[in-house]
Amino acid sequence: MKQWRCTVCEYIHKADAPPESCSVCGSESSLFVTAGEEKQPTAPRPTAADETLRWQCVVCGYIHTGPEPPEKCPVCGADRSQFICLDREAEEDASPAAGTTPAGPDRKWRCTLCGYIHTGPEPPEICPVCGADRSLFEEVMEEETAARSPEPRVAPQAAADDTAAADADGKITAAGIVSKINARLDPHRSLIDFAIENHAHPIAVHVPNGVLPIAVVMVILAALFDMPAMGLAGFYNMLFILISMPAVLFTGYLHWQYKFGGHMTSLFRAKLISAAVVSVLALIVVVWGFVDPQVAEAPTFTYILVHLVTLGVAAYAGYLGGRLVFHRAG
């Protein structure tokens, strides 16, 4: 009997074949690998201390000269595993065995979550755009379009009953809650696909992101020039932002689950946290303004600071979304 490890949540399944889907996170069977048999990263080849080589960062294109790649790229911060040697293209030029693929530096790997293209002999350990594990990379052929966006992925399997939100010990789990939500959403899959294909989340996000800077400017002007009407206008703009956040959160959840497979990578974790922070701060401002209308007409330093923090977090979430959409191939 073999042990199969889920590459998304590390769940171990014991059987002769991997399960149809992960019982913890719902990942499909293709995301299971045999436990203990994953390919280990190849150790860097030793070089002579006086050998001068050129190393290129596959993320930003920076060229480093030296016997070994730097620990981190000084331009984009990528680690040394993201560098390829430009002076060893003809190295180990023996013909590959029949049926094998040459492990040269020009192979291209596409992240199946965000579409990022990595160039190198092997996929990176972590996607520099969305944080996906190397197991979620697939090799692309030269004839394929490098900038092609990934197709929407199938959502994790929905919960079959009302007890699926709890584990074997009866404890409520995040994966179980997500599974129950998906069970309610799956009957409306055609509408969900329509929303994703027509960019429902980017459209919803642009509503509060367009109004939030205006609200911040109005609050600052009200404080600087003693303009109560301007402060009230800023307050009502923040109220509008708070009302629009449920649409942002819901469409974001749909895109995360049904386009990106619900994988909790570092990028999606940061986006979820940012959206929650913006919602909470907007709620604080609105409640504050209703409880103490004077603070909206004559904004205090703390009131303005909350607005600025809200704007900063929203801008960071927009930056993460930009990375996901406008990333460059490596």
C-alpha cells in the first residue's frame, strides 16, 4: 500500500492509488504525489573560485557576474534558485535518451494558477507571482503562447452534508466551511462562470478603489480648511465604500475558488487579509461618524489616520491583483 501526499494541504492518503479528491481541501487527484518520492532540488554544481560566469534572474532579468549566483537578486529580491547561468548553454551536451526531455535552461514552465512563465531546467520551488508550489507548474512547448492565461480551474468538491464543516473530532475547520459554501454555490455554476468570464471581481473592486481616494482627500480638506460639508461628503463616500464591500468580497471568493482552485498561496492569503482589513476599517469609520457626527464635520488626526491606513491597505491589495494579472514571464 502506498502513501499519497496532497501538495496543497499536505494530507496523507494511504491506498494503492490517489483519491479522486482530497478529503481535507478538495484538491483533484492530479495534485497528489507519492509521499517521500518527490524530486529533490539539484545541488548547485561546484565551480572554480576564479571562474567568472554570468547569472540571469528569471524574474526581472538582472545579470550577475561571479562564480555563483547571489543569495538574493538586488533588483527584485528573488532568491538564488531563480538564477540561470548564461555561460553554460552548451554544458553537458550529450544526446538525451530516447523518450526523455533535455533538461536545458530554455525549458518553459507555466504556473497553472496565475499563468506566470518560468524559464529554466526545472520549475521554481515557489511561483514568484502567486506563491503556488512547484507541483502546480506544467511544462509548455515552444509553439504555445507564453502569455496565455490559465483556464478557470474546477472548484474543490462541495460538502455532501451539513456535518462536512467539522473534522473527525467534531471541530469546525476552514476547509469544511469553504466546502459547505461551495455546496450552496455549485448549483449556480453557470452564473458563476459567467461572472468570472466577464471579470466581475475586477469591476467590483474598482468601485470602492475609485471612491476611497476621493473620500480621503475630502476628509483632509475638511480638516485643513474647516469645511464641515466636505467632511460630511467624505463620510458618505466611506459609507458607500462599506456598502460595496460585500460585492467585492463575494466576487473575490468566486474568482479564488472557481478560477484558481481555492489554493491558499501567499498572494491569495494577503489579498483576503487586505480585503478584511479594509472592510473592518470602513465599518469603524462609518460607526464612528454616526456615533459622533462632529468628527465627520471636523476630522481629528486619528480619524484621518484611519482613512489613510484604509487607503494604504486597499492600494496594497490592488498591487497584489496587478501582480496576478500583469506579471511578466521569467
